[in-house]
Amino acid sequence: MSDAEWAVARQLLPVPGWLRGRGGQPEAYCHRSMLDAVHYLVDNGTKWRAMPADFPPWDRVYAFFRRWRDHGLVRGVPRPAPPQGPRAGRAGSGAGVIDSQSVKADPAVGADSRGFDGGKLINGR
């Protein structure tokens, strides 16, 4: 998340109680790192427990996320801009790879329905 995006998101997040003089302990983790962790999970589709060690512990991030969700803040927080790389703006090629099991074909199977799996060195289906 860029500094400009964080400046917008920071205004939407609640101020911790200890900063408003309501008591309590200071929070151990920065809200920006928590928001980055939530964005990581949404973008990559991983599970909470599979969060990389670069982020705070998953249970703390989940607790913050639940609190923000219960207060209706998750919808108002802007998402980070998509990465601008060498492929940005290009149309997809339409090609894809599907991994499946290769099986040796019987000699009675016609050559028109066979293929060669170069990785497994199998002539079959």
C-alpha cells in the first residue's frame, strides 16, 4: 500500500481507545501492517493460517479484521492499486496449461487421439 493510499485508509479506521484516553494497553501491531495482511489474503486467496511470517500472527490479523468488519469499515477501505508490470494493459493470449495424469495408450487406440507427454516420456492419452 502506498503512502497516499494509507493516508486515505487511515482516516477510515477507528482510533484505538488508549489514544483517546479511554484506557487499555497500546496495540502491539500497526494498523497498516494489519491492512496489508488482509489485502494479501484477499488478493492471493490463501487461508488465515497460511499467512507468511512477514505479517503479524494470523490470529491477531483476523481479530482486527473481525472488529473492522463488525463496524462496517471493510467496505470503505480502498484496495491497493494493481501492480504495474511489463504485462500491464496487455490482452491475454488465451493459452493455458492443464495438468492431468498421462496414461499409456493401447496399440489399438488411434494415433489421432494420442499425444506425447514430454515430461513423462509417455505416448498415450
